[in-house]
Amino acid sequence: MAQQEFIIQRYNPDTDESYEESFDVDVQPGQTLLDSLNQIKWEQDGTLSFRMSCRHAICGSCAMKVNGQSMLTCQTQVDAAVERGDPVRIGPMGNQNVVKDLVVDVTKFLQQFERAETWLEPYEDQEPPEKEYRQKVEEFDHWSHASTCIHCGACYSDCTVAAVDENFLGPAALAKAYRFVMDSRDSKREERLEYLSETQGGIWDCTRCYMCVQACPKDVLPMDAIMELRTLAIEAGHTNNHGARHHKGFAGGVRKRGRLDEMMLPVQSVGIGRLLTGQISAHKEMMDYTPGAIRLLKSRKLLTIAQRHGASAEGREQIQRIFDEVESEKHHHDVDADAFGAEFETAIGGH
Ligand code: SF4
Ligand code: SF4
Ligand code: FES
């Protein structure tokens, strides 16, 4: 048995006071963080508040921030969470208001599932089957990862977009929406794809920071699901939105010139047609790019006219081949990302 220091973030709603408190706990080998919190509550301070239920990584209620990263405290052993000798810092999940100590208000997180309508909408005009509705094994295998979510909120807590945008649907609700888009028993695939691409805070607002994938204790791969939703939305023709135009301009530019052209990207994202037809909203969107453009100019990151021709003919050809290879893969997570990255570096490296 070894003694371990825990530094717990406390919040008292009666006095609106936030503070850190240190507790020393005798830890057995294999003991989890949640075991340790219970030990503190039962033996040292009965007022310490946190959520828990199953203790088996099933109910999703014990997610907290441990040394800055969200995780299930019942699934994480003390030894795995900390270098020997260092204190374990435990705080409430991020991006949600704290109710008391380690308890957060999950209303906002759960409302995102409602907004994304994450429930099955069966075909009304079909006779129900004699027994249950069937799903093909190979279809299920493709999206089964997205069906294992336990709604713990760890991904939402660490999401860098949810931190700055209340409207963002967030990784868990988007992964759940993906699960229904992919389910052949669901009748609303097209409507879902349209909503997820057009709504404020939908699939195009993710910055691909990867935090949700790292935080998820169930390998739901929310970011992968969001990226696949983007592809499906474009394939379904939902391209008249800022995100899809940005995607097309970005990838199209790199494919054509072998490098990103920041000068043209805002124009392509806003939509050349919208600008030419004098849409006021389009010109307002262009104005929003002004501060960023000034920063790029100052830091000399905008390509000069001479640089805008891009990579050499040989480099461009190599990059186009990489694009072709990636596009020929049916699902983007089948692509070997490391090999792709290395080849891309080689293609642009000498130019
Ligand atoms: S990858 Fe997207 S959804 Fe996931 S945490 Fe980052 S911004 Fe949020
Ligand atoms: S996607 Fe993963 S981290 Fe997010 S709520 Fe579901 S199980 Fe938790
Ligand atoms: S207590 Fe249920 S997931 Fe941790």
C-alpha cells in the first residue's frame, strides 16, 4: 500500500467559492480513481460530491478531468493516471457548468442529442416485418463503433469547439447522428445529412483536433464519424454551404497547385457565385476574413504571386496521385495515414 496525494477541484454553490483541496489516500495496487474518491468521501470529507453508479465503465456517470484530460474514473487505475510521486489532479468535466465539486450540469450536452434527433425513424410506408427489423452484419460492422457510446460526455468535455461555441452539436451527438445516417432501417438519411451540413454548429464546425477520439473510453471515434458525415453530405449534394465550399476549395487547390492558396480560399468558401450576384450576406462573410488576412499578411503567410503557381509539375503529379489513391479508398479510415503523410511530405518537400 502506498500513500498518494489527490488535489481535488472543489466548488461550493452556496458561497460561489472555488478552491483546490489536497487529500492523502492509502492506495492499494489496482485501485481506481473512483475507489480513491469514495475513500476520501467515506473516510475524510463526506461533503465531497461526484457522480458514479456502475463502477464498470457502463453507465457513463463518473467522467471527470484527471490531470487535464477527461476520462472515466472507474476505468482508470491510480497507477495509470500518474507518475509515481506526483499528485493526481481531479476536476469536473469541461464545457459544462459546475453544480458542486465534481458534478456538472449535463443538460446542454444531452440537449445536443435532441437537436440532432438521434433516434430511429422507421419507414412508415413499409409493412413491419414478422419478427424484428434486421440489419446486415457487414453494414452494422461499418458503424458499430458509433453505437457503443455510453453518453459519458468525456469527448464533449475536451472538445475545443464546444469550448468556444455553445451551438456546436459536439462529438457525441454527431457520432450518434452518424450511427442513424448509416442504419439502413432509418428513413431520414437525406434529411439528416441536410440538417447536419446546414445547421449552425453542425459537421463543418469541427476543427479535427482529435481530442474527442483521445478522450473516448469506448472507441466511438467521433471525429472519424464526423469526417465520414462530411463525405456523405457532399456525395448527397449538400454543397451549398460554407463548410462544403471551404472543403472543396481547400482540397481542390492543393490538388491543382500542390499547395494551399490562402488568398483564394476565403473567396471559394464564401462562394464566387454569391459574391458576383452581390449577396450582402456573402460580402459580410468576406469582411469577417479581414482580420485573419491582415495577420497572414503580417506573418508573410500569404503566398506571393510568384509562389501561387504551386509545386513543380512532378510534385503536382505526385500529389494528384495521392488524392486519387485516397479517393479510391471506400472509407477514409482504411487509408494508412502515416504512409499518406510521408508520401505527401516527399511530394512537396523538394519544391
Ligand atoms: S475533433 Fe472535432 S468534435 Fe472532436 S474534439 Fe475536436 S473539434 Fe470537437
Ligand atoms: S462518444 Fe465516447 S466520450 Fe463521447 S459520450 Fe460517447 S462514450 Fe463518452
Ligand atoms: S461509474 Fe459507471 S461508468 Fe464509471
